[in-house]
Amino acid sequence: MSTEKTRSPVKDADATFENKPIKVVAVRSSPEIELTGLKVGPFEEGNEYEVMFWIACELEKAGIVRQREETLNASRLYPILHRERIQPISSLSSLPEDFYPRLRRVLEDLKGISKNSPEKMREYEHVQQLSQDIADCRLKKIITLASTPGQKGQILRNLTVEELTLYESLDKIIDEWRREIL
């Protein structure tokens, strides 16, 4: 949003998400693992544990756990897009928690595995298009919302952290512009 050397709301949301605890299930037993200043485990096959997202990703790569949270795929994104499209321009639906950080990771993962599989490439392109359509639909509504005076408290509750930052920036720019021209 600004050209200052500050962290972006997207990077902040990603950092928060990376350090958020999620549930995992051990797919094989493993002794305690010591990371820099942090210990995880031991893990017993079949048991459920809670670890930070970034740790879950590393443990999953090592074949020790699998994440319990459902990933955002086409079948989960389509209803979100449909719901967003049918609502009036003055209304935003709520999104699943950590929607954009999860979506970025799903797209990144699909892009990586799609290089070796035409089927995965089609899936990646489909999920990418659904994601773009959701973002575009919500962006139009945020712009309309920021340019419309009046009470917006209820609608603003359905904005993600990233969207709220965009809304606040747009609202400020539009408000300043109105003051200058009127």
C-alpha cells in the first residue's frame, strides 16, 4: 500500500499464520525432535497433536504427520465464489479463517507439483482462476464499500486482515480526495 519500508499486511498475515497452532495426526511414531530452541514430539502413530503450522509442514515433509485441516481446493472454493457472486455489491460473505494465507500455500503447492503432471496443471489453473475470481469479486465490493459513506460496521466484520487494510487505505484516499474537491 505504501512505499515506506514497513511490513505489508499480507506478510504480517503470513507470519501470523505460519506460527499458528494446527492439528496434525501422526502417521508414524517418532522420538522427540529438537529444533533451535524448541522441542516437538515424541509422536505416536494415530495420535493427534497440535503444532505450529510451519512445524507441521516440516513434519509432513518428513512423513511423520499429516495435517487435519481441509485444504482449499476447487470444491471448497466454488461455493465461496458462488456465495460472493450472489450477494449484493454492498455485502461481503465471511471467508474461512486464514483464507488468503492458506490459499497462497495451496496455489504454491499445486504449482510445484503441476510441473510434472498435466492433470495437476489443469487443477492448478482451475484453482488459480477460482481464487482470482473470488479476489476480484471481493475487491470490487471493497472499492464500492470504501467509496460509499455511511455505517459499515457489520460489513467490515467479514473482511480479512488483508482486505481490511486495503479498505482502510482506500477509505482514507477517497476521504482526502472528497475533502480536496468539495
